[in-house]
Amino acid sequence: MNQNILNTETQDFITKNLKSDIAKLLFKGSPFKDISIKEIVEQIESKSKSNSKLPKWFESKNIYYPNKLNIEQTSSEITANYKAKLLSGNTIIDLTGGFGVDCFAFSTIFKEVTHCEINNELSAIVKHNFKVLNTKNITTIAIDGLAYLKTQKEFDWIYIDPSRRNDIKGKVFLLNDCLPNIPENLDLLFKHSKNILIKASPLLDITSAINELKFVKEVHIIAVQNEVKELLFVLDKLYKGCITIKTVNLTKHPEEHFEAIFKDTLKATYSEPQTYLYEPNSAILKAGLFNEVSVELSVSKLNINSHLYTSSTLQTFPGRSFKVLQQTSYNLKALKKILPSKKANITTRNFPETVAQIRKKTKLKDGGDTYLFFTTDCDENKIVLICERC
């Protein structure tokens, strides 16, 4: 840490240049003797990224920021608070502490929080920020979390956020592909706690992860503004029941929740489009709870592969709800005649053409109050549903 960054004039300069052109700043060089322009730009970029993601940090004076990659990889404030509400007890250890956002949330629930971070500089930054935030029940230790755990007794909870070793496997990967390797160290973790909370990337395959672990009690899929941000695996050494899959979409409006039992044998109902159409939020799509949504919410699927639902009466639904104004077969000439304007919001589900291809053919611009769903019905017909939001 370069303590000179915390000087009042430097902090003022950083704040005033949050929206400045970084290339121009780099060209001008540093206006301060003991601080390089690279260090200043690093603070500006990381603080800018924290504006909406970490409002508590952004609004606090004298916060020291790590590089922007650390900010990109850290939990957001809203997801950290969600995690904290799942837990209870006196002691928790975070084996992969990072920027400390999760630990800060845990400190509002637990009496003692231990933050382990192998990167000495990042650990020092986090320790400084916790003082700024007036948090007194978090101990920061610059050490490998697993190595430190071996020297300790038992904690009420262990929290761990493994990182991927590489991107070779593309979008699907396993917990065995991460560091630390949780499946390989699971017995060690359970030796020091009966309760484990694992955070994972949305790209992780849920079924494969469950198969790699044991004593899985719950899986949480967290979306923020309909974008899946985190997967959580709750492990309980004493648990022997069914696994519950819980989805949440954290929005500015009331949160959208839906849950079901993992690998249940429920069967969806199917129907032609009725008065109302429903599009599940991204957390449900990631969870793959397609049949469960149909059964639990009394809505029918349009097609086994479409993942759109319909009903004759309006249902409360975890996602977007629409009123179907008109239905037509996929005929471009006929469609152009019945559209109310030159603008429309277009969605494709189980359809052979992309949104871009459809826009090119129809000349429709994005926006407006009309919503077009290009999809396939239960008889495998290509159809277009003209809708408005409920």
C-alpha cells in the first residue's frame, strides 16, 4: 500500500476524475511526487467500478482500492448481504477472503469473523478498509486459508469462494477445476465445521457440482436485475434429506423467489397460448426448474423446449408477465401488417432464427410497448405472439 494515496488532495483528485478519459490521464502523468500515475489510475478505475456494486465502499472516505480485477471478482454488496442472511452462529472463517465484502456482511451476523487472504498487499488493503468502515469483529490474516484452517479448532461456519484455474474447458467446468480444490479438501473442511457455504461462478454446472460434493442441503441461484451472479452450495454434515434448489432474482421491485426439490419427478402441462404469457427469470433458467414452474405455479408450457408458459388467468410469476394481444403464424408479410408501430421488443425461444436476423427481415427497431415472442407451440408450429407487459 502506498499511504500517500490516502492524502486529502490525492483522494480529491481521484474523486474528481472518476469519469475522466484514462488514456489522457496516463499521458499527462502523475501530479503527485510520491504516487505514480499507474497507481492513481488503478484507484480511479476500481472506485468507478464500485459505484453501483459496492455503494458502502464508494460512499466512504479514504477507502483504498486494489486493482480492478479484484473488484470485478468480488461479491457485490447485495449478494453478500443475501448470503449473510442464510447463516447464523458466533464464528465464521472466510478461507478466500479477497476484498472482504462477504466478511463485512458476515460481521453483522457473527461475533467473530476471520478473513484469510494469501495476497499480502490485498490483505493489508482489506485491513485498512475495515478500520475505515469501523468494523471491529473481523480478524485479517495474510495466509493461505486451508493452511491456517489446519492449525485451528472448530468454526460455526466455513465460507469459501474458489477460483477457476483456467478457461480451457470453456463455459462448463467442475469444482475440481478450481483453487482451492474443494472436493479434494472436503474432509478437512468438515473436520473444522459442520456447516460449509461455497460460492461458485454461474458458469458452474450445478448437477456436476452436487455429484462432486456431499451433505448438500441447499443450492441457491442468485440473480441481480435478472443476471445470474452467483451459485451457493450449503453443506450440512448432519443433513440427510433431499436437496432444495432455491432461486432468487434481486430487483428494485419485490424479490422474485422460487424453489423446488432437486431432481423431482414432476411433469409439466402443455397448452396452446392462452390469455397470459410468462417468461421465467434467469435464475430459474439456470436452475432448470422448468417442469416445477409449470406444476407449482399452475401454468402450462408452450413447448418442451420453449421455456415459455401460459395461463387463462393472471398468475404471480417469478419473471416477466405479458398479456397476449394476438397470435399469428410466422409469416413476415402478415406480421408487418398487424404490428402497431415500427418498434418492438423481440424475444426468441426455441426458434430457428436469431433476434438480429428477425430485425433485419422486419426492419423493426428495438423499443416501444409491443413485445414479440418468436417461438414454437406444442404442435411444433413456428408462431409469433404479440404482447404487452402486465
